[in-house]
Amino acid sequence: MQMSDLAASGMFLPSQTVGSVLCCICGVSMPPNPANMCVRCLRSRVDITEGLPRHASLVYCPECRSYLQPPRTWIRADLESKELLTFCLRRLKPLTRHVRIVNAEFVWTEPHSKRIKLRLRVQREALNGAILEQSHLIEFTQHDNLCESCSRFQANPDQWVAAVQLRQHVSHRRTFFHLEQLILRHGAAARTLRIKEADRGVDFFFGNRSHAIKFVDFISGSVPVQSRSDKQLVSHDPKSNTYNYKHTFSVEICPICREDLICLPPKVANTLGNLGPLVLCTKVSNSIALLDPFTLRSAYLDAKQYWGSPFKALLSSRQLVEYIILDVEMESSEISVGGSKYALAYAQVARVSDFGKNDNIFTVRTHLGHLLNPGGYALGYDLYGANINDFEVDKYKGLDLPHAILVKKSYEEKRQKRRGKGRSWKLKSLNMEIDNTNGKMDEEKRANDYEEFLRDIEENPELRFNMSLYHNNDYQPSEIASTVGGDELPSVPLDELIAELAISDEEESNCGSMAE
Amino acid sequence: MCAGNKNGLLVPHSTTDQELQHLRNSLPDQVIVQRIEEKLSALGNCIACNDHVALTHPDLDRETEDLIADILGVEVFRQTVAGNILVGSYCTFSNKGGLVHPHTSIEDLDELSTLLQVPLVAGTVNRGSEVIAAGMTVNDWTAFCGLDTTATELSVIESVFKLREAQPNMIVDEMRKSLIDSYV
């Protein structure tokens, strides 16, 4: 029976003092050990680091500062970092199978010497079961070799491997402004080589197919899209049977945008439970939210459902017309639909262009009863004056089109007062290459679109949710106190703004995150 | 396989009659050669003795123990050495001194020394081997050790078994200078 077992069972054990014997080689007095030799004699007889390598080599890419793990992986690691330590130990693993590594640390070497020194403490059994521990130095020689992607990049910096072509077939660019802010916020375009603006869309170029796929996934999660991918053979190595391709992903964003008036095709209206054929689009994320303004019923269409039977918008926000509200009669109380509040009401409105000139007054049913006041302004679609040429509308026999559909409240007058004073916040933008071939008209349209987009952000707090707004240091708030009574111009509250850090991009990426 | 002292020699049951006769013929008449029926037949591993005291394996039969006491004329003690039951292999002693397994604790050493009435030391033989009696054999004036025994081990053996001074004429001198003991 082992002594420890005896002790564990509670028996009395007399104390055992370990005596000392003489080392059989050198005669120095020492406590007995399995080899019965003192440590020095043992170490001089047995070298446990016998089979261990003293030199090894690493392949290093100076461009991207990564080390090669054969056959093909490159691992990014800094000098004297944890990753480099694990990498070196992994390279040594097959050679150190017979010893146990207790400790490993770097010995400092000059950064330009191309040598990395590692000190290991190894343990191994020697002779009759005595375990020896010894320290061992290994020197790694660093050989420089550009990794594949860096060499490809050096040879032709414009060389891309994967491209994502985002397109939306509408006449404005609001979706792309919105997407730009989303991309900036989530850093989805961190791996792009180039971003190029094209007519009706944006192209993103990547060095790696998986980066492109990740980007496409991000976009599919933000807007409803339909995508297809193709590849083109660039080169072929018949000896090792490798093929280099250029991959292209064609991503089409659905043409329905916020505040669009849609006449649903009969089939779609039926699947959605006979939703009145005229609906407004209230929100576009990875699914489209539709609201019937006369019954306050809402429905959602996700990407698959939409692209199964696609339809176009009847009128879009460019065709909004301003109305002045003459009278409001509430029909129902305020209810909450999908996070936003609506109230059914009858309103007497007149077009601002008609007001004062003639007596054209329309009585319309609207879902904005809680926002409208007599004397206020609203923007809406003028169906009375519009010339509608849509197939879908013709399919409905006996459809009674209302004269106007009000969409949102207008702050135009207040904006006139504040024109040119700037905003207290600003947005960042991606560095796109702009396609300037179409001339001045487009630039004006683009500037208008951007201004609309900024207004949209101001008016809708839920849109701001996914964006980062930065403090505009150049803005001076005016001294004149703001308006007397009634509605104020909606603006972004100060606590939502992020203070922008004035440091260069390189330092930013080193620090990691921006301070708030 | 066998254990003995000046009084007798004990051999295991597997000894043939011819061998027994040969042994009796070769040894002097005072030495009784006796074959014993014992389950543990490797008597050399189980019994360690000198002319006065014997240490035996704790599981030895009672009859065997009586036989040992009778034939060898010794006092028998059942003991273990450093936790090993094969006392005959892990320690060896003569009438002058003894060498035991190196891992023996100090208390055990004292206890054994009191039992055996000889000075004991813990040491090794054959370049650090712990199996003492398998590496050497000793009597009052000579010892034989294995080829690998290092000089340190030899000096330990010489000193504990008092072999340096063990020339026949030196024994007489030894009795005169009795006060000073020499140690390594």
C-alpha cells in the first residue's frame, strides 16, 4: 500500500525525514532521487535538448507583415506578440514531440536583424525516471517573400478579384446615401479596394471573393435585394490545375423607396389579404413595410416575396406636391401601427399652387390626422392632376382614385427662414470615384437629392438609428430665439451627436474605436 | 536464492539432491545446509542476515522464521526497507556495517540500526542503482562490487563496512584505538 493511501485512511504515520545520500559520481551530499546523481552530474551526462532544433526559418511578407504557414495561409502577427509566439511554437511542434515545453518567451533582437529568438524551458525524463528541466534557445531566421495577394497587388494595383455592382432602377439616389451611412457605421466597406459610382448605382471592388460575399450579405440584410453572381476566367495553370477568376456579383435593390405611392398588382393585393390597391411604402429595411392610408392596415413584404412578383411604384417622392390644410376632422383616435402613430381623419386641403387663385378644394381621407392642423402645410401626391399610365391601375375595374393622398407634414416655410444657416451636425462619406461624364445637370440633381436626404434624417429619428452623426464644429447657432408657438422645425438633439476626433486615418485604425 | 551465515546455509525447495550434496561437501562441517519448503523461494531476496541478526520479508511463513532462528542462530526481525518488502535485495549488512536503499528515511535508518546493532548508511551501488544486494556482496573483511560502481560509492562502502582497516592484523589494532571513528 502506498504511504499516501495509508495517510489518507487516517492511520498514524510516523514522520519521515528524507535522509541524504552521496551523489554516485561526484560525491556531493544530496537528497535521494531516482537517478541518484546530483543535478549537475545528471545534466552533464544527459542533454535533454539533444534532438531539439536550434535554428529554424520563417517566411515573412513585409507588405502585409504576415508570416507564411505552409502551404498557403498567411498569418498576420506583430513582432514579439502572442500570435507570433503561438505561430512559432506550432511550427516547432513536430520536432518537439518528445519533450514537454513548460515556458516560452522571446529574447529581444533588433527589429531589422531578421532574427527572432525564442527561449524555451523543456522538461524530459532522463535515465531512471528523473525529470530534468533545461532552458533552450532557438533562433528563427526571417526570409522575406511577398505573399500572393501583395505581389498581385504590386504588379497591378487596380487588379480586383471580386466586384459587387449595386443597382437600383429609380431616378434618385436616396437609397445610396442611406446605404453609404449604414456602411460607414458598420464598417462593411473596410476591405474594398475601390469604390466607383455609376449611373443608377455604385460598384465595389474587392481583392478576395469572400470579402465580396460578406459585403453582399450585409447589403441583403439592409435592403431587399436580388443578386446573382458570375465569374470570368483570368488565367489557368494547367500544371497545378489552378484557375484564377474574376467574380462579379450583380445586386439589384428593389425600386420601392420610402414614401412611394404604389398600386399593388391584384395578385399581390390578394396574398396580402386584399390590401387596398393603393398603398404607401413607410419603411424599407430588409423587408418593405406597406401601409394602406385609408384603413391603416399594414403589411410586410420580404425580398423573396417581392421579387417573386415585382412591381413598380406609381408615384415617388419627387412628385410630391404641397398642400395647405384648411380643416381637419378626426375620425378615429390615434393608434399605433408597427411602431408609428397614425390617426384617420378627413381633411379639407387645397394645393398651394391653387390657393388664392381658384377655389379647388379637395376633401381627402388621410392617415396623418394627429399631425395636421388647419393652416399647416403638408406634402402629398396629387392624383387629381396626375396622368396615370400604369398597367396595374387599369387591371382594377371601377377603382375609385382619391384626389390626393397626404404623405407627410411640410416644414417648407420654416426651412425658408433658416436657409443658409447650416446644420449643427454633419455626416461622413465614403471616398467614391465619381463618374463625372454626365455634366452639370446631374450634379444639381445630386445636390438636391442629398439635401432631401438630410432633411429626411432630421425629420425621422428612426432613420438615424443606424447612422453616426457628427458634431459640426463650424456651425454657430443663431442668437435669435426660435419660433413662437406651434410646430418647431425638427432638428437632431445634441446628445445624439458624436464628437469627431481630429486625428488622421492611420492613427484611427491603430486606436481602434472613436471616442464618444 | 540462498541466504546464510557462519552457522548455516538455507536453500530453497527447488534445490536438487545432487546440488545439496555438493554444497555439503564443499562447505566446512559446522555449516548446516538445509533445504526449506517455502513459498517465497528466492531466499536471497527475502532474507538479509549477518552472524547475529536477520531481517526477513514480512510475509514469510512462521515455520521458516523458526527454521532461520534455529539453523542460522540469529534473531529474526520482519521489516521493510524504504517501503520495499524484498529486504534481502534492498539492503545488505555484515557484522561491521550495512548499506541500505538510498530512499530510506532517517527514522527508518535509526530504527534499523538499533535492531541490527551495526552502523547503517543509505547509498547506492553500480552507478546509482538502488538494488544494493544485487550489486555487491560483502563479508567482514572483503566486498565485491559491480563493474559500474563509481569511486564515491566504493568509498562509502569501504567506510561503512570498515574494509579499509580490515586486514587481519589491523583488527587487533582496531580494538586498541577504539575512540576515534572515521567517516567520509
